[in-house]
Amino acid sequence: MKQIIDSIRRALRSDPKIESLCGLDEDGETKAYQAMAKTNVSAPYVIWSILSGIDSPPVYGDGYVIQDLMVATSAWGRNSTEAWQLAEFIQEAFEEADYAAEPWGMMFNRRISFPRELPDRDTNLVQVTADYWLRFSR
Amino acid sequence: MASVNFGTLGMPKRPGGATGSSVISKVAVYGVEECLIKLAAVNKVARIELGYLSHKSAEIIQEKAKHNIHPVTGNLETGVTIAHPAPYVWTIEASSMAGGVPEKNSYEYASFVEFGTSTTGHGYPSYGFMRRAYAETLPDIMVALKNIGEHLERL
């Protein structure tokens, strides 16, 4: 599981389009964070989190195991255009990632919700959310 | 099982005539009644089982969503409701304004809990209480759908 989560983090942080739009934070990392952004980080940035990890029963004995993950993403932007562009980059990053997560191999990934734009409670920032279903096997 | 029979049914001779005959073909489907009875049974069972599955799934997602909420005023927890807008369609809606503590219904904040707020200032992470409820229920729904399909095949 850890290898899979690391591969998702790498997929988003090493994506050149996300990096070019979001830039780096004060620690020199692309602004793509799991669960919560760093304090005082400025938009645009990406938040992603694992909604659920479902351990499917082994198939064909114990030699073949499937792991499904539901991943929620939020593309935070200073305006609607920026947030939607970042959401598009996130989807492309998920599609293009190599998911090197030995011993796990990527079987498929697909977006399972329509992206939607939401206002923020306290600021003028805008977020576009989308959820993805990733299936790995080993 | 219905079957179709198609063929030529002989060439009867006319009395006194030397040549000529009519040609009769027969097309018949056997077992239509039995087939229609089975289809009606499939229709009935599918409607009952899919209707039950969709309703039950909505109830389970509703309960899981409530369970995923950390109650403060209780308005969001009691504000998770299900509705039945069309046959086989159930919706689950969370609204803090629909909660059971009306005196504390001051503004709608369900989406902020579900999707989080920005971290500029006092931000909150996304709890995803609705999406987690859906994601956790989905595998069971898929298994149930597969079982219904197998049941229908056996009819």
C-alpha cells in the first residue's frame, strides 16, 4: 500500500505541467499535497487524499491480488480558469504516470466523477474537485 | 425454448390434372407462451431485485455517510437524507440546513466538510464523508449486481 501511495505522490509531484503551473514551495517541492497543504502555501496547489482502499479477496489463489483505491483530488486556483486548468493537468498526470510501485502494477485508472467547481469558505480561491479509481494488482 | 420451423409442405396433385401444384410454406414459432412466461418472470424478478438493491444501497450509503461525520451541532449528521425522484433512482443529499437542530441552522456548510476549505487562514481538510460512504459501498453493490445477473440467468 505504501508503495502505491508513494507512486501517486510521485505522479503528481513530478508532473512537469503541474510543477510549471503550481511552482515549488519553500521546501523546494511541487505544491501537490496529501490531505492538507502546508501552512501559508499560496495557490495554485493540489490536494489529494485516499478516500478508501479496498482489499479485494485474492484471485487465483494467493498469487494474484487486486487493490482498488479511490483518490479524491482538489485543484485550488486563484480563479476559475486556473483551477480548471490545474484539474486538467491532474487528470493528465494520472493518465501518464508510470506508477512504479513494485510489487504492484497498475491495471487501470479512471475518473469516476464529473469535475465540479466550488467556492471557498474564507477566501476568493476556487477549487475543482474530481475523484479517480485506481486499480493495482500484484 | 421457442423454435422456428420453415419448410415446404408437399406438392398435392390436382384430381385429373397432369401438372401444377400449389406450394405451401409454414412458418411457426413453438414455445412462445412458455417463452413469454419466462420473460415475464425475468422482468418481474429484475424489477424487484434491482429496485430493492438501489433502495438498500442508498440506505447503506446514507448510514455510512452519517457514521463518517464527526457531529458538532448534529445538523449535518441528521441532514443526510435520501430521496426517490424516479424509478430505480435514489439520491443521497447532505445539507446542514436540513438538520434536526433548527435553532443552529444558520448557514449551509455541507460542501465545506465534504470537500474541505483552503488552507489560507484556518482551513479544513476534505473529510469526504459522502464520497467515502459511496466508495466503501460500491464493491458490495457490484457483487450484488453480479448475483442478480446470475439469478436472472438461471430463470
